[in-house]
Amino acid sequence: MLPVLTEEALMTPYRDITDEQWHGVVALFPEHQRRVQSRGRPLADTRAVLNGVLWVIYSGAAWSSLPSRYPSYQTCHRRFKSWYLSGVFRRVLDQLYGDAAKVLCESMQLRMRVNTKPRKDATPPFTRVDPSTLAYLTSMQQAA
């Protein structure tokens, strides 16, 4: 009898990183350095967060579609952004996947929102209103 595949298993085109892979990259993560103060909520397991981020990359799914076996999508996305901007994520991918890391980084970069400066010809979010127009509207409301 064949094993029954769940929808979650069908959506996972890769396996979580192995113990050997994890031991090769764990030192690259800044949150694994000892914290001086241990106040606040404890950090989500970094390995689980990394596996969640890799699931998003490989599946092409939205962050909010992250399976429940990983930490919350907000946590995974926040850590991914931090790792990506600091260069940690690139070093981790280089260590895990070698030359294929470049392709993985490019695929994520395409999906990321890029902050761009507003165009000069773009309509500003708020436009100035002539005070006389407001006076006219006020008088119309009072008349009604």
C-alpha cells in the first residue's frame, strides 16, 4: 500500500536542511551569538525559521501560505529581511547550495518589494485645496 500524501507534503518540493547542513551554517547567524540581556520573548528557533524561508523560496508561495510546521510567516519574513539586508542570507545560501545560491538570491530579489523614489511627475498623495473651495462646500452643506 502506498503512503497517503497530504496537501502539505505535495506543496513541499524540497526537504528541510539536514543536521550536517545546519551545523555548517549555524555560526553565520547573528542571533546565535550570546545575548547580554535575555529580556523579552525568546527567539523562534533559527533552524525552523530558515527552513520556513527556504520553503517560501522553493515553493514560490506567499509568505502567508507557510505551513504550520514552521514559525509564523511574520517571524520568517522579518528574519529573512534582516538576514538578506545584512548579507547573512547570501552567505548561508552560498554555504548550503554553492553556485546555485546566486539563482536563489535572484529569485527572491525579484519577489521583494523595492523601495523606489517617487517619480517627479507622480501625483502627490495629498493635494492642496483652495480655501475658497472649502468655503463653498461648507455653504452648500449648510443650505441642505
